[in-house]
Amino acid sequence: MHLQWSLTAPFRIARGVKTTADAVMVELYDGPFRGRGEAIPYARYGETVDGALEQIRALEPDLGATFYRTTLQDRLPPGAARNAVDCALWDLEAKRSGRTIRQVQQGLTQPPLATAFTVGLDAPEAMAAAAQALQGFRLVKVKVDHTDPESQILAVRSVLPDTDIIVDPNESWSFDILQRLQPLLRSARISLIEQPLPADQDEALEGFRSVAPLCADESCHTVADLPRLRNRYQVVNIKLDKTGGLTAALELYQAARDAGFGVMAGCMICSSLGIAPAFIIGRQADFVDLDGPLWLADDWVDGAWLDQTGMHSPKPELWGGGHAQRTPPHHLTDRSAP
């Protein structure tokens, strides 16, 4: 199923602007039990909604009671289609067992997460105004490009003097820009630099010592990517749409820790159904960037919400446990009103 989510404001990064998030959703049934998963096909990785739906429909004849997540890993490649099916299988397993996924994974109460909130790329004065609204946030991500990253970074730092800041060029910098900005990044007390160079050029980072840790995003999808990232990055960004679901995300998490990498839990702009499984990674991550649903004009009932204590995970009735409910896809809560 194709779902389109409207954003409350345009979201601009170095690669372009989006005003909607196009998702694919999978629903799997076993008698009264239903499992759901949502994913965002991403053009940067050659994905489309139609292509993801075609991959999912090809599995339909086999999606019976004996189809397991382990089977899925061999049937679909990493990406949005596998993510949607994998997360639906996790949800279905939880609904059938009567135990929530977080009980199975951690068995602990779930306090809110201190997630980053993103300041989109814009004119420096507009970025400063957007940052002003984030007073009190402990972590902010700043989207920049190659045109004037100094002004973009300083505009945010000037109004958020005490906030931890992640800088995300989305592959738009050259190695020369990264080197040139090192004094500024130090003086601005940047906590993390996410994917500064294009993924196919990150060999330039071999042995480079940055003043702030470097995080691999577009360069890291699965466990197979980790060996070439050593001596280039110190942190990896785990997104379920890249790994192809929670199953592979947990594998990547453990392999990254074993290899000495720090971990960021990230997301695309998506609904709370898409973000819910990422909270499993977020509970264990060094950096959390799960603000995707907060950009939407409306969201699922029982979705994630934000207050002064942090971001609260979606309720298990939406994903990961609780009662099986046949809530239609349009059963939403409107967040566009002031």
C-alpha cells in the first residue's frame, strides 16, 4: 500500500526539497492478528514506491504462517521493501505472542529519548529563526551544503550556544572543504559530522583525524560495509530503510559495536509506524535522530510524541505488541493546527 504524508513545512537538504513523504505499508494477517510495517523508498538509493511495491507483491504467494524473518533476508535485498515486510513480521510475532517487542528485547520501562531535531537547509537568517524555536533541545542536527557552510553553522550556534550540534552535509562537501572547516568546527563545538563526502569518495578520509567524529550514513547500509569504513569513520548511522528492517539493523548494531564504532539511530521522514522499530536501536545508541514523524502534518493515533522530557515511543498498539486492531490507514491525528 502506498501512503503519502504531508509535511508541515518544506524540508530542504543539499540534494533537494521535499513537501511530502511517500511510504509503503505492509499488513500481514494471521487470523485475528495483524502485523504492520512502513518504509520509505529513497531515490538516492535508486528506489521508488512502485519498485518497492513490486518487490513486496512478488512475496505475497509465500507470506504464510511458515514465512519467517530469516527467510526474508534471503528473498529481498536491503532496502525499503524488505524493511516494510520485516517490521510487519516483527509486529505480527509480537501480537501473536502477547508480549511487546520491547519486553522481548529489553524487558525495561521505556523513558523518552533525547532525539535530535533538524534545522533544514535555508538562508542563514532563516536557519537561525528555525533554531530559535528549538531552545531547550539537547541535540540539534543542522543540514548544510557546500555553498556557505560556515554561515549556516554559525547561524544556528549563535542562537543555541549550549546545544549539542550535529552537522550533516548530505555528501555535499569535498575533502578540501572538510579540511578547511576544521577550525570552525572546533570553535563551534560540533559534536558530530555526518557523511561529509559522497559515499563513493570517502577513501579520502582514510586516516584523517577530524576535530569532531565522522559518521557514515550513505556509506553504511549493512554489516558488509563495516570493514571499508574503518580508519575513515568513527560512528555509523543505522537506518532501517537502509538495512532492510529491524532484523538486519540489530545485526549491524552488534557488528558495529564489536568493531569499535559508535552508533547513531537515524530515520527518513516517516510516520510513527515507520519510526517505532527504530526506537529499539535508539535505546542503545550514542546519538539519536528520530524526529521524522515530527515533520508530518498528521500521524497515526498512538504515535510518537514530544514533550519537555524528550520523544516518547509510539504505543505498542500501533507497532510491537498490544491488541490486534484493524485500524484503517486513514485513522490519523492531525498535527497541522497550532
